[in-house]
Amino acid sequence: TNWITRDRAHIWHPYTQMKTADAPIAIVAGKGAELYDETGKVYIDAVASWWTNIHGHAHPYMAEKLAEQARKLEHVIFAGFTHPSAIELAERLLPLLPAGQSKVFFSDNGSTAVEVGIKMAIQYFYNQGIARKKIIAFDLAYHGDTFGTMSVGGDLSFYHAFQDFLYQVERIPTPIPGQEAACLQALEAHLQKGDVAAFVFEPLVLGAGGMLMYPPDVLDQLMALCKKHGALCIADEVMTGFGRTGKLFATLHCQEKPDIIALSKGLTGGMLPMALTTCTEAVYQAFYSDDKMKALFHGHSFTGNPLGCAVALASLDLLLAEETQRNIQRIVQRQADFMAKIKGHPLLEDCRQTGTILALEFKTDKQSGYFNNLRDRLYRFFLQRGLILRPLGNVVYVLPPYCITDPQLDQVYGAIEAALMGI
Ligand code: PMP
């Protein structure tokens, strides 16, 4: 079938189009935590395919619900029309979120879900004639690749070509250990000026920034400051949502409640691209008016797609099932046990865990004098052993589907220990 040659002839892949990159691997099937290439080689998907596949691959229940919906209604314009799967999804999802979330706005991917949240926050104040336009974000944040979300992202080198086109955002230090006070102080200094519309953040874990973690009490303090000064809190739960942190949503670890929440990835368990942004009734009310210009003018062709909604409902069924909840707690425990075992290894700069996410920061070349081209070498080392672990720089992280078995986890941990013996 020659998939690789045919792929190279016509396809432009994200992040890996450089000349030096390895050829893509053609995956032809998947089941549970496993993916299979064209030669039949098995890979354990230890990063849940960019953090989306919370129930693993090709789950028969989800596939069945998708087929059922496809036979009944595959799509309908969502402006002026609605359908049962969207309604049912909103009804079932909202009560699972931190208290106060009242409305659902559908879109297609994590970036747009965050972007919609930011547009909501800015127009919320605009519609009321209040002069608040400033957006605050962490300096190591990642919220997506559209212009709007690049703007609120950290100073990532791969965005430099677009620097002049990004809107201005106030960045505060990410509250990694030792920086909590500086972060809180910086946020309050901005808020005191009275012109901040919103603070947008990844709760508890900053994903693409390197799986950087901070505890719920810091987030509580950050959100409390925003409330005190009248700014909105936008929680980007695109990665942390749907059980990742050990609770259904990361912000459920907090006392304070966000005003706006962005969700995608685990929403459809990776089966279809869909996203949504939820908000409080107070936010919604600023748009609900006889004045047409107060509406949120944002929508995509596939907004509220019935297939996406049906799959999201199926994914929710599976997530809430006792077995999955047990699996999540099993993974949390196994990650903790493994971390305890390797903590303090001389080649590790740091180990950290939040719920089902384990991150191991390898010492870099300069620090250890040991690894060269660390990221690529680790990636290939794991791949050869049938493991998909895509390090973020020198950070190897394990973020598995909840159906991963203990023997599969043992294989992942074994390979990481082997990498620590020398690659
Ligand atoms: N926010 C967070 C926290 C993410 O991790 C990501 C994707 N890695 C996004 C937003 C963007 O989502 P998408 O890739 O679906 O646009």
C-alpha cells in the first residue's frame, strides 16, 4: 500500500513537517490503549493521542452511538435550529461542572473553545458599556494555534513570525513552585487598574508548556482576586477536563468557581472533533437582548454537530461508569507509586503528578553532560519499544487512556526506567 510515500507526496503534518523529521508511521487500526501500524506492530498510546482518547481507541459503544446518530441525523444548521443530542448533552454536562455554569456554546476544537471564551468575556463588558478589555494569561500558557489563542499563549518561539499580528496580553509568572507569590502579586497589580476583562488559565496543569503544575489553593487565590476586582475567570479545561486530574474537572478541586469554561479533547473521547464553551447565567444575560448587536457573532459550519454531540453523550456514559471511575483512581495510584520509585534519580530534574498525569523532567545536556538531542532520542527510544510517549522538550509525560491495563502501564514504566539507565 506504500502509505508513507503516498503521504509524503501530498500531506503536510502539524509540528513535524521539517526535513529532519522521521517519516510518519501509518496507523491502520486501534483498540483500547493500543494502536497498530500497517506491519502489525503494536504501540501503546501512553499520551492518549494528544490527550483526547480518554476511553482508548475505536470503543465499540461509542462507535455504535455514532452510527446510530449518523443513520438518524448527521448535521443541521445550528443557527435557528436545534436537535435532541445537543440538548441532552447540555442538560447532562452542565450539572457536572463547577456550580454556576448555565449555558453551552458549541464549536469545533480546543482553540476555538478558548477563543469563544475570550470573545464572550470582552463582549460581556462591551455590551454593558464597561471599559474592560485587558486579558491576563500565564507566561508559559498554551491555549491553541489560532491568532486569538496564540495571543494568550506564552512567548513560544514558533509563534515569532506572527508576533506583530497578535493582540496585546498581560502575562503573569506561571505559579510553579517558588513563583506563587510573584504570580499572585502580578495578577493583583494588573487587576487594581480596573481595566481587566478576564484572566484565562489552564487549571492545575499547563500542558504544552511542559506539564507544569500548581495546586488548587493557588488557583483559588487567583480566582478570588479576579472576583474581588470584577474580572472574569476563563478556565481552559481542554486538557484537564473529563477526569484527567482525578476529578471530573480540574476546577472542581477549587472552592472558587470560574465564569467561563472551555472544553474539547476528552469531550468526545477523541472520536470526533468537537468543543464547547460554557458560561454562567450572568455572562449569558449580557448577550440576551432585543438589541441585535449584543448577540455573540460567532459560529462555525459544524457548530453543535449531532454526531459530535452523540459521541460526547456516549463518552460521558463511559466516563461516569463505575469501572472508568475505578480505573482513573487506579491510574492515579500507579502513577504515584512509580513516581515514588524513581524520584531522586540523578538524571531527573523533577517528577510531578496531578491526578492521572505524571511528568518526568529529564536533566538536559548541560545539566547532566549525558544526553544529546534528548527529546528526539527519547521519542525514538520509546517508539522502538512500541510506546507512544512524545516528550515536551526534556519532559516525558504519561497521560494514558483510562482503559490502559496494569501490564501496559508496566511496559511504559519499564521503558522509562530503561531510558534512565542510558539511551
Ligand atoms: N488548550 C489547551 C490547554 C490545550 O492543551 C490545547 C491543545 N493541546 C488547546 C487549548 C487547543 O486545542 P486544539 O488543539 O483542539 O485546538
